[in-house]
Amino acid sequence: MKPPGHILVSNIFFAPYTYGGATVVAEQVAHQLMARHGCRITAVSAMSRADLPPYTVMKVEKDGIVNFLINLPPGRAYAEHYDNPRVTEIFARLIDDLAPDLLHAHCIQEIGAGILPMARRRNLPVVLSVHDFWWLCERQFMIRLNQKYCAQDPVRIENCRGCVDDLSRARLRRETLLAAAAHADLITFPSRFALELSRRSGMQGGRLAVWTNGVRQPGPGFFEAQARRRAADPRPVFGFVGGPSQIKGWPLIKAAFESLPNDHPPFAGLLVDASLDGSWWAGQDISGLKGDWKIHPRFDQSGMDDFYARIDVLLFLSQWKETFGLTIREALCRGIRVIQTDSGGTTEHDGIEPGRMLPIGAPPSALRAEIEWVLSGKIPPPQPRQVTSYAEQADALIDLIAEI
């Protein structure tokens, strides 16, 4: 099958205003579709600027992709955050003007699910790529008000009463979103876990499929830089990119490293501040952590190799079931050990060492045992694992499109 000539990609953020893992995936796949399959890509995303009139459309371009940004005003009604007729109308005009061959919708919160049935009314094929649980959960990540994982399986709206302000409007939201998603010819999920939970919770489309996320592969010179650092300083280095939140496991990490004996073998640690304003670790007391810990600044795709060359162990102690785990795959393909929890889609890779996975809710002593295992020095660093690249992810999308 000939690839679609013109793909209209929609995501809440898109270059030059990049934020979040799903945005990175949408952008990287778009560029691979251009380079490998000759596709033309146009993007539609959102912004919120007080200096521009509401629902103004601003056209920008970066790296060969034109991006139409729709300016969303503050104070929008509850329903307009998931189905906004004004945005749908603007989107319809863009489709009529641009005449794309396919709509590929990623994270469309704020843009609204109304664009899916609208595209189908125009006989435009629709691919919906689900990256999180926004379609099932008003709070997007299935995390309760007490910062605990919801654990519903399947998700039933009547069980959401304790989390939502108004159950009747949350029910309407759910019905609207699932009805809109059903207009997609293909719905993709980054893991089997995410697909099956969504299917059991009522999500339907023309076809449901797993579309594994790619990651940026190690660049030329990465392994040499890694080897030089390890030779210059043999201390194992732990890395954490999740931020100081309970749901990402920071209290567990903090307690485990504080409980290590004072005569522990030497090691170091890096805490990444991925916030836009460098505020994550401001005011956080890390003085009680054993080892030599430092704050590492936020990095983008181009700075990824520099960070991973500095660490030997990635700490991924998520306390909720995630749909995927980009950082885990980034670490595995660079020969970095991962200590992780049994956190949903993050576990679906053969690079995870058997018997080395902590259950969600494990006590600090369980993590401490893993840390001491690493510090024992008895186990050599793992070999780099084969992990899907963005190029392979783009190729897989073309194959999936051919099947619809």
C-alpha cells in the first residue's frame, strides 16, 4: 500500500512548544514518516496566550512541519476541556483547507474529542493513539485524591464517585469520549496492558492494536563516553527522573537510601529536575540520603546520551500502573540496569531482569535490598538491549494503516 501522502497530526503540544513524553513520540514519529516514507506532516496543537484573542489560530513551522496552534481562553466550561465545539469548528476548517489523507490524533485533551466524529463525517480515515488514561479517567492517570493508584479493572464510572466533583457530568464525559473514540478506524495503545484495560472498560474502535513506542537510540560515541566515565570513577551511579512525588516513588527511594548503613560502599546519585522552571527539588531536603547526590538539570532528546552516560542504574519506582515507560527503554538500550516496580505497561520488555521487580507498595527494605545488591559489585553491568527505535515505530504505523 502507498503511504498516506499528507497526515494531519493533532496533539495538545507540538514543536516548537514541546512538553511531555507523548509529544516527543508524536514529533519523532512525524519526522520519521517524512524521512522514511515521504509523508507530508501538518500539526494542530493548543496554546493559551492572554495577548491573543480567544480561538485565534497561529501558524508556526519547525523542521519542515507546519503547526497550527489554537489559542484556548481561560475559564472554559467543564465540557469544553474534552469536547469543544469552537475548536472542532476551527479544526474542520483546517481539514477542508488542508485536505489531508489521514488524521492521527494523539493526546487531544483541551482540543477535544469532537474532532474524531467530525473527521469521519468528512470521510477522513482516523487513527487515535492513546498514551494515558484520559479517555477513561477524569483525572487522566487513574490516581486518586489520596495519591494512590485507582486499581479499577475494568474502570466503572459508578466507582469514581469519591474522585470526581460531579458524578453525573463525569458520566456524560465518559459517554461522550467513548462514543467519539468509536469513530476511529484504528486505536493504538503503547502496551498490551493499556489496550486490555481500555477494552475491558468499554473503549471500542474499528480496530484496537498495540503500537509500541520507540525511543531515541544511543548516538555515536555513547558507549565510549560511558566506558570512560566508569573507568575514571568506578562508583555506581543511580539516576532518578520522576520528581519528588509519592506516585513516582520518591518517598520509597528517600527512605531506602536514608536507611543504608554508614559503612556502605561508595556510590553517587543524580536527581533530574524535569520541571520547566527548575522548581522540582527546590526546598527538598536530600541531606539524609547516603551517597553523593546531585541535582541534574532538565534535558531534551539531544541531551539524553549525556545524562545516561553518567548513570549505571535507573530507579523507576512508580506507584501506579503506567501505560508505558520511555525512560526504562532508553536505559535498557544503553546497557543501564533498571530497578522498577510492577507498574503496568512498563514491564512489557524482555530486558527486565527476572526476579528483580518490586511490587507496587513494597516497603523501603525491599528497595534497600536491591540497592545493596548493586553495591555488592558482584554483578557486571547488563548488556544493551534491543529496543524499538522511532524509525521502527514509524514503519510499524505504516503497516497498521495498511491494515485499515
